[in-house]
Amino acid sequence: MTFTHHEYRTRAGRRRAPARAGSGTAAGGDAAVLHGTVRRTVLPQGLRIVTEAIPAMRSACFGVWVAVGSRDEAPADSGVSHFLEHLLFKGTRRRTALEISSRIEAVGGETNAFTAKEYTCYYARVLDADLPMAIDVMCDLVADSLLTAEDVETERGVILEEIAMHDDEPGDEVHDLLVGTLYDGHALGRLISGTEASITAIERPQIVDFYRTRYTAPRIVIAAAGSLDHDEVVERVVAALAGTPLAADAGPAEPAGHRPSTPAVVPAPAGVRVQKKDTEQAHLVLGTPAIGRLDDRRFSLGVLNNVLGGGMSSRLFQEIRERRGLAYSVYSYASQFADTGYFAVYAGCAPARAAEVLDLIRADLDRAAAAGVTDDELVRGKGMLKGALVLGLEDTGSRMTRLAKGELLYDEQLSVDDLLARVDAVTAAGVAEVAGSLLRQPMSLAVVGPFTEKDFPAGA
């Protein structure tokens, strides 16, 4: 299991869900062709299946995505989404934990899972001939897990060790510290993993209730990409789910931007948080609230991010590392959720240079807020964004992820050409507007290193 900012990786009445316009259903309708070889089927219970056939591949990736994550947890349940993700691999009525893993590994495949703020994913990547088996295994573990008391206690210990391991990685911890500052008091600000205290306190009934109420068909998207046939995938999913709660009539899917389980986000006032640790480096993240993932300005923000800290040619890298040699790692990034987001800059440097590095970062951000980007930077930033979009689709896992996120998070399936056209439409004026609106805001600062909060001025 690995951690990347916002993902932990591990392994009343009901009514029939109407298919959305252009969607096929398994009962009496053809699958909708969205673009190219991408097809979608909506089952009567609201579960959505999206596939992309890539005949030239000899492999396939199959994922089960659930529209529930750590932001959907009550304070007393903090960490339950991630806890549940672990437990689903521990056994079902049909398979033991060893049988789940060995079935996939015996054919050279891989299976894993990850929990994010707003979704959880379980996936397997196998040879195309083994896709039917992978579908059966993955659907079984998501739909029919046992969640025994013994397994809960075993995984509690595993997760506590995982939290301890993460706490030993200051370069990761500092990003969580920033998010906790930006969204203080909101579920988005809590750790995906939960804390040692919350994981110790969670009981099996909480996990079972979360599983039964949140893992429902309308919240689930199944995505697959590779050498496959859409209709066969649908048939095998229906067969694998037969007799499980996910085969029940459950109602319509929720819109991609709708999060009824948590209150609206009100960003906290800018602040400073310091985790004092005896580290060789100071780990710094400066950040500010930004736009949500459904905001069309996200493409302009993507270009701005590339110009400021998206690579070795970026402003921050050139100024702080190449010209001054003050840091080995310095970069910027943007994270987006359904209704909010944030923009941040990270740097790792010698503790004695922390103040100087922060001043340089602020100066570059102020310059972008005042003057936007140059024409050359605009071209380079757009080129980097387009290249990343295309090169990130070179394997079946990336294709599967794009399908699932399009359905679950954006409520649209854009072709690569559509995405590239949106990037091409970004203008210098659009980037300048985003830079001015975001970078003039007061910024929060998170620090892990040999400091206290007195070492940094409030409202950084």
C-alpha cells in the first residue's frame, strides 16, 4: 500500500433506477457507445459499467469504484472507509483471503485497492484470457465480504502499523498537515487512514453498518479496459453479483458533484501548523483554497501549475534549485474535490534555509498573481498538460481509471481529442485570472522539521 497525498492504497423506499439519456441497460437495451470503443451500460439497480475495448492489448484491467471515501465519515468513524478497504480482502462466503489473492497471482496478475477522500477503488490487472476470473473475484470481494470479528482485530493491528509507517515519512506527513489546516473542522481535513485513537476505537458494528449503507449499487461504477468485449463483461458482472446485496433494486445514481453525506465546505482561515521532528530537512508546504474538479477553469489551473512548479523547467525549480541550490525537491500541485480544491507548493530544504526558501516561493507566486504567464510559458504549460494526459493513457490501468473517474467524478466521458481541445482553449488571460484570484489569497503553511510555530509568522 502506498500513499499519494489523497489516496491510501492497499491492497426509506427504493425505486428502479432510470437509465440516463444515452445509457443502455442490461435488461432489454443495447449499451451506449460514448466515443470510439467506450461503451456504457446501466443495470436496473443503478450500478454503472463502462468499458473500453483495446484489441491490440493482451491484458485487461478491471476496477470496482465506490463513491464513498473519508469525507463521508462522521468524526467517530474516522478511518472506517480505509479500514473497510482492508477487510474486503479478508474473505467472502465463497473464498478465503488466500484464495482471493492466489487466484489472481497464480496467473501472473495483480490486485490492489486504495481509499481516497471521495472514493474507494478495488482493481485487478490480468491477461485478457483471465478477465472472467478476475471479474468474479473482484465482484465477490466487494459485494459479499464476511467482515468477521477476528479479521477486524487482525487488520486493526495492520492499519496501526501503517499509520506509524506513514508518520515516519515527513515528506508525506506535511501534505496531510496542510490539508488539515485548510479544511480544519471538516471531514476533508481528517486523515484518510484515521488516527491511532480513531482506529483503536472503531468497532465491528460501525464497519458493518458503513458497508451495508454505503456500498450500494447506485454508488458503484465498474470500469474495465483492455482486450475485452463489453457485453461479455456486463454478463459476467451480472452473474457475479447474483444473490448479493448489489443485485437488489437500489435507486438512481447520484450526480457526480453531489455529496449529500457531508456539509458544504467552508475553508478555514489561513494558518500555520508545525509538526516538530528532528529531521535533517525542513519539509514545507504553502497552500491556498482553489477550485473544484467540475470548474471549467481547472484546465487553466493545470497550465498555471505546470508553469510554476510542474517540472524541471518550471519557475520554482529553476529559481530555487537550479540557480540557488537551496532544495533538492520543489514542486507545485493542485488537488480537486467535488466542491472545492487547493493549490500548494512543496519544498524540502536545510532547516537553516527554510525562511529563505519560503520567501522565494512567495515572491514567485506574487509575480504570477500580478502578471500571469508569458506566451512562451503558456505554450510550454499547455504542451506539458497535453503530454501528461496522453502519455498517462499508455496502459490498461490508466485507461480503466480514466473511465471510472469520468463516470464517478465528472459525469461525462471525454475522448482524448476532447480533452486536448479543452487544453488548447486555455488562454493567457484565463491563466492570469486564475492566478490572480487564487494566489492573492492568504496562504496556509505546514511544516515538518526541527521547528515550532513560533519560528513562522502567523498567516503565512
